[in-house]
Amino acid sequence: MFKKPVLTLEQISQRLRLPRQGEIFGQVLDLKGGSRMMVECLDGKTRLCRIPGKIRSKLWIKAGDWVLVTPWSIEPNEKADIAFRYTNIQAEMLRKKGFLK
């Protein structure tokens, strides 16, 4: 049988996905249904975010999760797409490194 390898904290910190150009950290406040949710971003704005179709079945997001958000080119202060979700361990590592408040 195939066993999933156990990663150490050092390996997890090496594999952390950091924001690329145009992406912002955010925390999910409320689920709205239809793969939409309210996210409070670190730039101080609250955006209505959606999960794009190509990753919709791969991401399970709940309130309180940390995510990477890509604002839309139209209405960038109000709407965005979710690009990535961090696990609790990854979010803790980001907090220790000073990326999250």
C-alpha cells in the first residue's frame, strides 16, 4: 500500500506559495453560496470572491481560512477570484514569517 509522506515544518515552509503579482492575502469572513464568499483582504478592503470553475472541485473553503485573492480588472475594490487556499499549518508558518497579521 502507498503511504502518504509526512512533511516536517521545514519542508512545509519551503513549499509555501507566496503571492505573485496582483495577488493579495485574505481571510474568508462569510460563505454566500454558489461558490462565492466575502473575503477581508490585507489591503483593508472586503471583496466578494468566487472560486473559478477550473479549481472549484479541488478547493473546499470554510469561514476563517486564509486564501490568495486576485482582484478583477473591472471593480477591483469589490470583486475578486480565489487563487489558492492555505491549510492551518501553512497559515501559521506565514504568520511566523510576518506575512499575516
